[in-house]
Amino acid sequence: MSAPASPSPPADAGAAQESQRRAERRQAIVERAARRFADIGYADCDMGNLAKDLGIAKGTLYLYFPSKEELFYACVDAGMQQMQAAVETAAEPHADPLERIWHAVRAYLEFFERHPEHVELFIQERASFKHRKQPTFFNYREQIRGRWRAVYLQLQQQGRIRSDVPVERMLEIVGNLLYGTMFTNHFAGRQISLDEQHAAVMAIIYRGLLP
Amino acid sequence: MSAPASPSPPADAGAAQESQRRAERRQAIVERAARRFADIGYADCDMGNLAKDLGIAKGTLYLYFPSKEELFYACVDAGMQQMQAAVETAAEPHADPLERIWHAVRAYLEFFERHPEHVELFIQERASFKHRKQPTFFNYREQIRGRWRAVYLQLQQQGRIRSDVPVERMLEIVGNLLYGTMFTNHFAGRQISLDEQHAAVMAIIYRGLLP
Amino acid sequence: MSAPASPSPPADAGAAQESQRRAERRQAIVERAARRFADIGYADCDMGNLAKDLGIAKGTLYLYFPSKEELFYACVDAGMQQMQAAVETAAEPHADPLERIWHAVRAYLEFFERHPEHVELFIQERASFKHRKQPTFFNYREQIRGRWRAVYLQLQQQGRIRSDVPVERMLEIVGNLLYGTMFTNHFAGRQISLDEQHAAVMAIIYRGLLP
Amino acid sequence: MSAPASPSPPADAGAAQESQRRAERRQAIVERAARRFADIGYADCDMGNLAKDLGIAKGTLYLYFPSKEELFYACVDAGMQQMQAAVETAAEPHADPLERIWHAVRAYLEFFERHPEHVELFIQERASFKHRKQPTFFNYREQIRGRWRAVYLQLQQQGRIRSDVPVERMLEIVGNLLYGTMFTNHFAGRQISLDEQHAAVMAIIYRGLLP
DNA sequence: CATGAATGAGTTTTCATTCAT
DNA sequence: TATGAATGAAAACTCATTCAT
């Protein structure tokens, strides 16, 4: 059929298609770049090789990202968004706050297990861009914490978690524990299964060391 | 031996003195270098400026360290040793295992509070030397853990901490929590006093979130 | 021919119209390009921005000029032709040779006063295209000089200018003086009015420094 | 003799010698660079080839000049100073103002005849560094003019040059004529001998075109 | 031991030009 | 004709390391 009664005229369709092509290629670049940045480090990763790896010309890279630095940030941001999404998705089906927490923790650990490159990117970012006031990870932190604060408050009001430690402290401590665990898993390796680790972490988070 | 009965034999004394001079300068270099590496990052820190800063010639640096990389490792190692010493010193006067842990945690947090450059050095190391199998921090980790394992085991045998979580898990979890807290304090700032933070951390470590 | 008896036959008219459209756009490109080349220099002027400035696509520029270099030459040539026309127009109404000279000098100075971009283009041309045997300015020089040689010869034959200096020398000297004045006005600024400058220049040309 | 009663102790002598070595090499670089900048243009002259040409490493160039731009300026400045010196030297032995002018004009034309590279450098400077408020040539201009103003004033007071044109105008006109002549000689070639040209220029400067 | 001049490999980014649509 | 995405060559500058003095 030449020109059906489609609501989107050819011109727009072309533009949309064009725009989609662009978005797809952008993402392909980000994915490959993230891997490389993580594998060999920001400084040692050169744009020429990245381009060759992607099968495009060096200059083409610059049609999608204005600089190596911006490309790097795009990688870090993409990772953070994926992580957030993974955690949300894991918690979402569960109504009970404690269950939400339980699944969120699990999803967090699992995400970095499956995407070790993003752990590396956090490190690279901090090391290479000290001038950025706060690393991307901590930019997202407050936003994430906002959502969980409500959950903890509700639990506290229901008397289901202790009241002698402010919610704010709890958020920090759980966050720090997970943050440290993610790093340690990555750098030193995890000796036990993710399930075991998750169970042990939750056991301590819930009841602490004392009997 | 050609050394006469002089209380300080000239030859040896000369050598010793020489050796001491050398050690002192080595340390001076390491201290200044650690600060610079932390402040501006490994890649942006150049040997020329470091030498100028120390008031010595660029070539002289190479009489003390064979390369920039080795100098950097020396900085990281020095930091780890200081940290270990600080923690040991804090725990040592206390006989009771729980008190030892209490003071050790406090000393750990305090050390990185007072030496933020060492937090940075860990980051720099991981970012710049991916080829090294494990970061220095994790090299020391097993050694440190060995000493604390005994403490936790003793507590468990005494029934003073829970038995349903293996000591190994406890060591990991406490370690990870502290590791995460140290990083977060450094990157995102600490909103409360060290004492408060310490108290909150210990409260959760001891009793968990549940009431 | 398929062209009906329309007053403007479609085919020819279309071609002519087409050709005119093309000429107009060529000129528009040259004008804008001349300004940009002059303002920011040949090397710093990029085809992409020029195209954007003109509201056309980068590739379209290449439908009108085979290369950046050729576009540049077109700009310089256009400038020279305008200058020549301005000088001719100024001299044309005057019959008396001395008056013709007087008005031509004035027109020359005025042209570069009003079109400083062409001064810049001469500079740019020489700096960027050393391989061209002679700059455009000097290509036109002989041609211009031919026309004026007759004027000077006539004056000399009439005994109205001195005979102890060959006309050739006079042409050179007057040309050089104007050339130098044009540059100096442009680069160092003119401290007096164009009229005053013109008068002073003519006074020296006519009578020299001596009383 | 090992260490004669020389007034300069070894240390100073070493430093002085070092400093002289450096000055000599600086000059060697400037000379070679001036030639290359003039021959192939500022933009097309790359530091790598210049270094190779000088038999030194690229990095060494940067020990003497902080950037390509600064090296270029050093070349232009050196040329201006040599020119000034040549003109001074030519005028200096003569007491009579008219003779001083006569010899200065001659020296000016001769200098650029023998150092065509400096003509090119003026062009290159203007073309490549439009941001510099005024080209080097015009920076020196006022300074040079200051010295000659006195000469012309004296002549005017003695009634040896005309009084109906201000000295300021005369300075400008003579300057512009020489400036234009220098450029034209360089770009279009000189058809007659320097002596002839000099004579013709002086004839017009002194007496103008009219009989 | 100490110096610091010399080295040269290594990398990001720009932009004129092409060509498939 | 017009477009603009893709290309890839080209060059300034840095800095760890060496070595003659």
C-alpha cells in the first residue's frame, strides 16, 4: 500500500525512525564503553580502540557524545538507572514492608553480581573525576533513600522495628552495609552463595550479633 | 670484625646513620606523595611537581623508588599499616571481647576520619592498577580477619553472641558494614557526630533492626 | 520542443531561472563566507558552521564550491572585483587625469574603510595558501596598473608631472603607498578623518616633503 | 691550570655557562622556526618536524618554549628587533637629518630584502592570531615613530621640509609607503635594483609627482 | 648521592569531504 | 538538488624515565 491512512505521515515516521536508530546506537555505544571502561580503566581506554571495537570511526563516537568524559558519565548513569529499576521491580510486587526490604536487598546484591562492570565504574568515576562534587552513586542515594524512608517509618509506627534508633540511622547503616558488601563481593570474591549471603545479611540486619 | 670497642663503631655507625637518613627521607616522600595522590589523583600527580614540592630533584625520587607505581604502592601500604596499628592500639588495653570489638570499630572509623587521604588511595589503587590481582586493602583483610576470628569464636563459645550465624559470616558482615561506612562518610559526608554514628552502628550490630 | 507558446518557455525559462537561483545562492554563500573568513580566520572557519549560518546543509555547500579553498578564492576574487569597480566608478565621471587620480585614491581608501573584511582576506590568503604563486591582489595589480599607466603617461607628456622619474616607478610608489595605508588603517586604526588623510596623502604625492 | 685566580668561582661559571648554552639553543630554535613558519605557514608547521629538523626531541622544544604560539611570537619579536637594530645602525653615523632619513629608508628596504622570512611572519601573525589586539609590527611602530618624530620636527623648524603638512602626517605617509613597498617587493617581486627603487622612492618622498 | 636536561611514546579531538538516501 | 551521518587523518602537548655530569 502506498501511503495508508496511517496517523503518522511519512516525514514524521522517517524522523521517528531516525531518532530511534540514533537512540539504539547510543545505547550500543554506552554498553560497549561501560564494559571497556570497567575492564581496562578510564585512563587506559582510548576512544580509537573503542570505536574500532564498535566497528565505527573515531569521529562517529563524537557525533553521539561530545567527549570521552561525557560518554563515561552516560555509562555510569545508565548503570545507576538499571540498578534502581532492578531494585524497584523486585520490591514492587510485595506489600509487606519487611518483605519489600528483603527482596530489595536481594535485588541490590544480585544486580551488582550480574553487572560487575558498574561496580568498577563507580571506582573509576571517583578516581578520575575528583572535581565532580559528588560521585553519581551518591547523587542517586538521597533519591533512593527518600523512597525507603517511608517504608521504615511505617514499620516503626507499627512497632515492627525498634524505636530507639532513628530511621535515618537505620537507612544509613543498611545502605552502608550493602554498599560495603557489594564492593567486597566484587574485589575479594564471595565465598558462599548469594542466597547464603543474603540470608546472613538479613539475619544480622534483623537481629544483630547478640543472641 | 674490624669494629673497635668504641660504643658506636664508625663504620657501622656511618652505615646505620646513612641507612636511617635514607629511611627518613623515604618516609617523607611517602607522606607527601600520599597526600598528593589522594588530592589530585594518581594520573594527575606528576613526579616533577612532587619532587619540586619536596625540594629535591626529579631524578632523586628514582633513587628511593624505582617507579611511580612502586611509590604509590608504598603509600597505600603505609596507610594500611597505620590503620592496623591504630585499631590494634585501641583494642589492646581491653580484655573483654565485646569491648575489644567496640573500641576497634571506633578506632577504624576514627582512623579514616582523620586520614581521608587513605580512603582516596584505595580508590586510586583500584582504578589505576586493575592488573594487580587484589587491592592492597583486601590483601590485609585476611590477616586482620584472622586475629578477630578468634575473638568472635570465643564470644560464641561463651554464648555471648548468637550461634545460628557462622563466625565467618559475622566477620564479613561487620567488615562490610564498616567498609561501606568509611566510604560513605568520606564521599557523602557524615551528618552526625562520630560518637553518635558509632553508637548507632554498634546498636544495630548487636541487636539488629527488630525490636 | 514541448514548450508551448507561453511568453516564457518553461524549459528555457526554467533553466534560466534555475541558473539565476544558483547564481544568487552562490553569491549569498560568498558574502557570508567572506565575512566569516575575515572575522575568525580561514583555519578557524569551518564549513559546518558556515552552512548552519546560511541555513543549508553542509553537503549543499559542496554543490556550489568544490572545496573550502575554492570558496575562499571566490571570496577574495569577489572583493577585488568590487574594489576595482568602486575605483572605476569614482574616476569615470572625471576627464582631467589629475582629478581622476585624486578620486581614484579616495575611492580606494574608502572601499577598504567600508569593507575591512577584504583587507583581512588578503592576509588570510597569503598566510594559508603559500603555494599559490601570487596572491590574488597582485594578480589584479598588473591589470589595474595597465589602465593607469596611460593616465600617467598622458600627464607626463603634457608636462603636468615630472619627467625625471619613469611612469613605472610612479605607479609602483603610489600603489605601494596606498597599499601600506590601507593595511595600516586597518591594523593600527586611522587617527584622522578619511578626508584629512586623503588630503595629506595627495599633498605628499603631488609635492613631496620638501618645501 | 686547574682553577686560576679567576674572579668567577666554578659554581657561578657553571651556571653562567649553562645559562649561555640555553640562550644559544633558544636562538637556534628561533632561527630555524622562523624560517619554517615563513616557508610553510604557521598552521602547516608542526612541532614534531621542527624538532626533527633541529635534531632534538619534540619534548625538548617545550623545555624552551611553553607552546607553539609562544615560539612563534619569539620569532616575530626577534625579527622586529633585528630590523630596528639594522635601521638604527644605518642612520647612526649620519648627523644631517635628511641623510639619516635617506639611510634609514635604505636600511629598512634592505633588511626585508635580506630577511624575507620576517615579512612572512607578519602575515602569519595577523592571520593566525587575530585575538592579539595589535600585531607585533604595530606594537613597535609607535616606539620607532617616536624617535623619528624629533628628526622631522627639527627639519621643519629649519625650514628644510614643508610646513603645511603636520609632521605626524609625514611620519604616517612615509611609514605607509615603506610598509607597502616592503610587502610588494616580497609578494610581487622587485623589477629594478634596490638602489634604483630607493632613489625613486626618495625622489617622490622629497619632491612628489608634480614637476 | 644528587641533579635536571633530554627523550618520545601516547591520546583526544576537530573538521573537510564523501555518499547513501 | 539537498541532506547530514559517517569518515579518518592529523598534531599539540605531557610526563615517566634515563643518564651524563
